[in-house]
Amino acid sequence: MLSVLLRLGMMNKADRYERMYHQLMRLMSTSESVLSRMASICAVLHHKMPSFFWTGFYLLEHGELHVGVYQGPLACMVLEKGKGVCWEGIRRAEPVVVPDVDRFPGHIACDSRSRSEIVVPLFNQHGVTMGVLDIDSKELNNFDQTDAEYLTKIVALIYQ
């Protein structure tokens, strides 16, 4: 029903995110596994937001960003250190919204169909950066402050 309302333009973005947030809160209470929580978040976001082309996590391991759980086409396994939107999210420690990836210096194109992107840092319960949630869209200007706010709230569920 949500996807029908979404396609018909009968539900705004904040309402969609609010519904997904509450659904994910209920799901998170069923498992303490970080991996399970990441997988569930990816699945819900990817399948309930039609404009999301690639939805997944890149995780810091030994100073490198490695692909974690995701939904969508094949991903880059390891992102070149210091380059791209994901590393910018790590550097800033805040969400990064990129309306047009072709205009982002050093953008890493894992799939040339990606046109816009948002990255949200993932922090553990001690405030240590563990990685990022990375979402790509085939549409230009797909992401905004509403996405940044709700995705930050959703990502925080992982280490709750």
C-alpha cells in the first residue's frame, strides 16, 4: 500500500520515512545483531523508496572502506582512501547530499547509472565512526535535508 501511495504522489517523503522508521524500530527489537539490523534497514529503504537505486553500507576495516550489506547492482568492494562521497561523509562526520555526482570532485563511480547520492555516517554507541550508509539514485537532485534527517535517525537504530 505504501508503494502505491508513493507512486501516486499521495504520501510525502517525511510521512514515508516516519512509517519506515517505526517499522524498523519494531524490527530492531527482535535482534541485537548489527549485521541483521543493517540488512533489514537496507531492505526496507531500498524496497520502499522507488528512487533508491543502490542502498548499502560501507564499513571501516583497518582504515579502509569495504562494502557491507547492500541492495542493488554490484558495488565497489573497497573505496579508494580519501576519495569520493563516502570518505567525505567520514571526514565531515555528518550527512553529505550530492545533487549531481558528476559535479562532485573525486566521485567514485561504481555504477555509471548513479546520478545523485547521499551518505550518512554510522556511529557506534560510543560515538566511534564505523562506516556510512550510502544511497544512490538514477535521478538528479533526488536527496535533500529531509532524507538526511530521517536517514540519520534510521541509521542510529543500528547501535541502539
